[in-house]
Amino acid sequence: MYNDLSKYCFRSITLDDSTKRPSFMTRYDQKFIIPSESLDVILGYLQKSYHVLKVNESWLQEYENHYYDTARLDLARDHLRGKRPRYKLRKRIYIDTEDCYWEMKCKVVGGQMVKKRIKASMNGAERFINGFEIPIGIEALRNSLKNNYFRASFYSLESNEKVTIDQSLKILQDNQWVDILEGFVVVEVKGMHFNESSFVQFLRSHSFRSIKFSKYCFGIGMLHTQFFPHKRKAVLHYLKSLK
């Protein structure tokens, strides 16, 4: 895992500082999967005009997500079929601060992402999900996937843009954490408008192209290999092409 920023000249912001920025709860985003060995190039670019978020003096924060879906995985199926609106429902745990939230993400017509969250306890009951309007009754939902990764967050000094870099993506399988994206990181560019930011242009100039990728759906595909196998194989083929 890459965890050293000492050779870069990043200015940092705190969690309190980040609350003064746009929340990005309603946003457009683009995702890129990039070999870990290319992180130096990316971080070298970001240091010029982005702040890095630091929590407890660390620029890496550990996330754990507990996703909920039906027994048939209807929410995942909607995503893989490109249905809109479509939903994801999860409990997100910020390991470093021990904060915990129920979160709902909805991709609407036009490609905008709308996210809502409700404060939860670490061992909160599923009844907190009732705070969201979703097309599936709570009684039909069950825990469908647990994943874990480390995230670095960068805030642009020039525009309302946030860049996150996720590494060491794992899923819980047979009570063991299994790395499902070894050697790669997920870069997500989040903005208030859908446009080609200078950072996206920089990525494209280095032959990185955006990809439709969901950590949840890819995790489901790795956990249940019979579930939309062509989608899982398409991602694996793309990863192979980057090596």
C-alpha cells in the first residue's frame, strides 16, 4: 500500500476545513482504474493545486462498507443493466474516527448522483434505513457485501472538485478479507457539473480513460461468479490491458 507523501509538497486541510467546501452529496463523477505504479505521476500533478485531507495526521483513511440488497440482488442488477433511477444502500464506517452512517446513493436520469446519509451507531439496527425513500421494502433487504479500502481525498484550490484515490480494495469472503484489485487504485473525480476538468484532461493525456465501475457490483461479481459474469470479465480484461 502506498502511504508516503513526504516527497510531495501538499498543503493539508482538516475535517473541519472540509465542511466549508461543497459536500458533493449531489454531483457528477468519473472513475478511472490506474496501476499503483502510476501514483507518483498522479500525486505529482495533484500537489500543484489540490489540498490533501488529513485525519489524525494521516492522509489515508480506512473505510468499511456494509451493503444491503435483496436476496436476488435486485439493486446490483439494476446497476449492471444501467437502469435509472437506481440505488445503492450501505452502512459506511470510518474506522479512524469511528463515525458511522447509513447512506443511500441514487443515480438519476442525466447521470447525476444524489447521496443522502443518516447518522448511525456502530451496531445500529436496520430500522435506520427507514429514513430513505427506496423502491424496496426494508423487510426484503439483507447484508449482501462487506468491503474495505483506504482512501485519500484531495480538494481542488481552483474549482469545486474533489478527487479520491482508493487503494487496497478488499471484500469479506468466508470470514477473510480478500484483495480484489491488487496492483491498482480507483481514482474518482467528483464535481458539481459534468465537464472535462484539467485533472481529467491530464489523466487522458496519459492514456487513462474513464470506466463505468462500481466497487459494490465488482465485489458482488467476485463473490458470486455466476452473477453477470461478462461484466466481471470485462473489468478483469481491462485490468489486464493496463499491465
